[in-house]
Amino acid sequence: MYVKDEIIDDLFFERSARAVCSSADPRDVIFFDIETTGLSPSRSGLYMIGCLFIDGDHAVLRQFFADDREDEKKALDSFSKLLETRSRIVHFNGSTFDVPYMKTKYEQHGSDDPFSGKKGFDLYRILMPLKRILSLESMKQKALEELCGLYREDRYTGGELIKLYKEYQKKVLLNRTIGAEEEPGEITDMRRVLFLHNRDDMKGMLTISNLIGIVSFVSGGFSVTGSQPCEDGLTVFIRPEREMPEWALKGKSFLNLFDHAQNGGLRIDLQYVKGRMRLFMKDFRDHYYIPSQDMAVHVSVADFMGSHDKKRATPATCYVPCEGTFLTIDEKDLPEGFPVIKREYTDRVVSVRAQDVTNEVLKAAVMHMIQRNKDNRCT
């Protein structure tokens, strides 16, 4: 078995580990990826396990490479040892493939399951909302890497690598059979290519981990830290819970409406809406609608009016005029206890009077603006 270590950027690893496991000590986090000769563990072999973790004072990329089935067990045992002191495991689509494949391999070799009691984080599943958020065509790891501006040295497909590894095994066996004292350069070059693909997979996972910041942010993973008046509205200051890639706030991204604030957070300008709205009341059965006044009144008042000038109110006509300055938010985000103010009963957007705005409302208004900007860019 070959074992190769490469020291990588400590800050890069720690930032990525915290992006995935925000509350964990990066020393407790390990990224991993495997390379196999097929999809079925009963009919194929595992020839590479790549791992990223902190070892001592450095972040390390370690690769276990198996020449044959005996080496396969050595690689599995070495990986188990690494997991003994780590409880958080990060992978890409490992829930579907890597973890079940390895569990079967451990069982085949009569070894204990090292994943038991560990918490897994599948980047593929965590990042899946990006397909909708960014209107992505592909959620393959390479596609996500390229979204981040990362382009690989390795250009081989998975199928090509399987063929390469099997050819590599034949040449290694031949070299051993003839008792060659030195390894031909061709074997060395083939092994280098196999290592490179797994290395790119591993480093790619670190890069795409920071996309979690976008998923978190668009899902409401931020807090409002303050606001101040601006022309025809408010400047809102916010603090994202997770770091976002810099490119997400620039160019054609729908998040480019945010600017960096002096306190290290972000800022956004929200515009007020001014004009006449309708304040809808829920107790429509206790009201009459007065067409001539375009408003609803309580039955106690309507009793003094002629029957020709009133109608039983419905949910859509039980309102009174409401004029002023407002912020708009999605109705589902309207805090409990706030009046329902909107232009039409069927609108899904509600307005909150400027004097009633709270940090909770500001957060909802930011969420509404994010969604509106996204929808505009998708049409």
C-alpha cells in the first residue's frame, strides 16, 4: 500500500470545515472520498481513500492507495484508525455511494464498521438547494467547482480511470513477476494520474464547501444588526451566519444587491412603498361591506344604515383604507399580531407600516427582496 501526505493551507481547511460543521472544532472534522473499480462492492475493488484532516499543527491531504486486494484491507484499516479520534465526516454524495460501499467492504474483510456513532455531512445533499437557487443544470462536483472558478488539472472520467487502474495492476504484477529491481517510469506516471484525480476531488470538496454560505443565507441564515434612514427607505445592516464566496455578491448573481458594511457584515437598501392600501380584518362575519365607501364597518355601525347601502362582508371585502409608508414582505413571514395590509385580498405580499417595523420585519423584507431579485433574473 502506498501512503502519500501533502500539507495544505491550514486556513483553507479550517474555513471549509467550519462552513460544513459550524459549531465543531476543525480538528474533529475529516473529509474523505474513495475511488473504486465499479459501483458494486461485491463485484469491484476499492483502490484509493483520500482524506483531509488536521494532523498535529498542519492540515493534511492523505491518500491510501491499494495495489491489490490485500492492500484494500490495509487502506480500510488505516482509514478506521483516522476515524477513531474524529466524529464528523464530510463527503460528496457519500450517503448514497461511499459510505454504503465501504461498510460492505469492512464486512467483507471481517472488520468493524468505523462509521458507527459518527455524524455524516453530505455536501451533495446540503448543496442541493443551489440547483433551484442558482438555476443550475448540474449538481456534479466538477460543475460546482467550476461555479467557484476552480478548474482541475485532472481531465479523466471515472470510467477512464477504472481502465487505467486495471492496466496499472497488470503492469505492477508483471513487474513483480519478472523480479524487476526498479519500477518503470510508465507505472509511476499511471499512479501519479490516479493520485491526481482523487487529490482534485478532495481539494474540490474544500472549495465547494463555502457554497453552503449561499444556501444558509438565502434560507434566512442571517441576523439584522441595525438600520438607518436612507433616501426613500432604510439601509439595513445584516450579519450572515456563514461566510459566502466573494463572487456571489458581484456580477450577475442575484445577491449582488448587497454591499459590504464597515463592520464586516453586509448592507442593503430597502425602498419604502407609499400610497393607499387596505387593512383586512379576520372577523368578516361581524362586518358589513359598504360599496359607496369602499370599506367595511362593524355590524353595530351598519345597523344604522339602510339595507340598500350595505352587504355582508366576505374575507375579500372586510377591509378599511390604510394610507401611509410601508415595507413589503411575504405574507407567510408576517409576524404574529401584525395587521394584514395589502392592495388586494389575493396578494401574497403584505405591507408593514414604517412606524411598526422591527428587526423581525426587516429580516422578512430582506428575504422578500432576495426572492424578488432572484425571480427577476430568472425571467
